[in-house]
Amino acid sequence: MNLKRVMREKNVDAVLISNMLNVRYFTGFTGTTGMALVIGEKKFFITDFRYVSQGKEEVEKNGYELICENISTLKRVGEILAEFGVQKLGIENQSVTLDQFRLFEGNFPKLEYVYLDDSFTKIREIKSGEEIEAIKKSIEIAEKALELTIPKIKIGVKESDIAAELEYQMKKLGASKPSFDLIVASNERSALPHGVAGDKKIEEGFLTIDYGCFYKGYASDITRTFYVGDNPSDKHLEIYEIVKQANERAIKEVKAGISVHELDAIAREFIREKGYGEYFGHGLGHGIGLQIHEYPGVSYKAENKTLKEGMIITIEPGIYIPNFGGVRIEDDILVKKNSCEVLTSLDKSLKKIK
């Protein structure tokens, strides 16, 4: 079990899992309040009375003893630590606030704290079969929702109305919520990589929609760029084709063992050779899972690491020209041993919406 490996590497007696995404990952608990404590072979999940039934259903089958008593969670954790004589406790320092750490110190006196850094989030890089299926379903919902939303897109309709329709369709199809604030950016605003939908009315020109949803806790992340109107200019067509080819060239090379820097460079150098290098400023992609942005980062700025089988990443090159418009095309990709599986299926040819 990866938890045991982390405990060995960090040389700790116990680990306290307080980040709710990591709590969910290790215990299966989908509620909002609770902590997991692992001491050797013993695994505890501590929560309050609101989650007794839910906790029994979700965490006990994963080997966690449910503890729910009429005292504070941290006090009960402290009692367990004392009972087992824990001296070195691993904590999630990257998600613990200063106030939480002070509470830890107050409830767990005389302990040595060991920072776990990003140990747990790196464990989450490799997806299980169940996780892959949840992400595939999330993508399926998102793609169907966009297909149902496209007929609503018209010149003069507010970007925020399209975002609202897309969110409605995703939820109607079974999503719990969008995976982030939906980006619907028209004409010149499409040059904003994170142009969250606003009150602007859609005009003729590029329309970039970057969106996704959560299904059973797992995210999808898709971007498609359209042309609203009849007559895209030669520049519109040129930019779109460059981004499309950059996307396809990078996807072709995705496999276990390729470095994230090399993969990023495939798309980045192609765009640079076509004369638009200065207009592609963000990384090529990122991992997705319980969060919309997870390890690994796929970027020239990221830690230079190699992809592994079972990772799910995005490939999303773009060109953004101020006062003109921008294009981003984003797909979700499952890394395999010698190749990859493209999980997204929406057409990538330039679609004109009239």
C-alpha cells in the first residue's frame, strides 16, 4: 500500500490525513468533515455524529475503523496518538493552515511533526481502473452537454447564458457540478486564456469554451474553439489549424517514459516555427482526477519528470493574440505503456456557428 511506503520513507509512526480530497482517496469518504489516522496496521476515520451512517457505509469496507464520539475530532485524534505512543506524526503541511497547525500543537503535545509535502498528491497521479471509468463518464457527460448547448449559441446571446445552459445540461446528465468556473470567451475575449463567462454578448469571431464537470468526484476538462459567423478570415483559419496540428502532434507522442518537457516542446516548437511562439504562454497540460489540476504538470516550467502508465493528462496548446482572438483545443489523454488513449471524442475541425 502506498501509505505504508510514504510512512517508511518519511520515517514516521503515523500519518494524519486532513485534506478532504486525500481523505476521500484513501478512505472512500465523500462527506465534508473528518480525518483519517493511520498507525502501523491500524486505520481510523474520525468524524462527527452527522456522518455515522455515511461513514459506516463508505470507510469500513476500506479497512478503516469508524470513530464518532461526542468530543472534538482533534481531541479524539490526540487520545489515539497517546494510546499508541506515537512520537513522530506525518502531516499534510501543504494543506494545513497556520490555525490548524496551532490546534494540532494544542491537542497533540510533545509530538515531532514530519512534513509529508506532496507525497499523497503524487500517489494520486496513477489512476485505478475505477478512477479511469469515472473520468471517462465525466467526459461523456461533458461532451453530450456541449452538443446540447451548441444550438443555443447565437450572436447577441450573453456568454454567461451559454455557461448557465452548459452547466444545466451537465447536471441534468448526471454531473454533480462543473469542475471549475466555465470559460466562455467570445471574439477578442477569446485571447484571454481564462476568460470566465461574463455579461458580454457573443460577437462574430472565435468563441472558446473551456469546461468540464465532476462525476463521482472525478473531473473532466475539455476545450473547443468555434467560429461564430460565416466568414472567418485567413488569419482565423491559419491560427486554428496551427493549434489543431500542435495538439495532434503532441498527442501522437504521449506514452509512458516521455518527459513532460519533451512533450511540451513538441507543441511549443511547432507553434514557434509557425511564427506564433510569443502567443503561447501557458503549459501544454496537466493531470486531472479528484482535482481539475493535479500532478503531473506537463510544461516547460514543471518538474522534469516522465509520464507513467495510468496517468490522465490534458493536452491543450493555444494561441492568444490580444485585440484579435485566441484558440485553444484541449483533450483528455490516458497514458499507456507504448501509446495513449484519447478519452475525448468531440470533433476538432473548425465548426462555424451561424
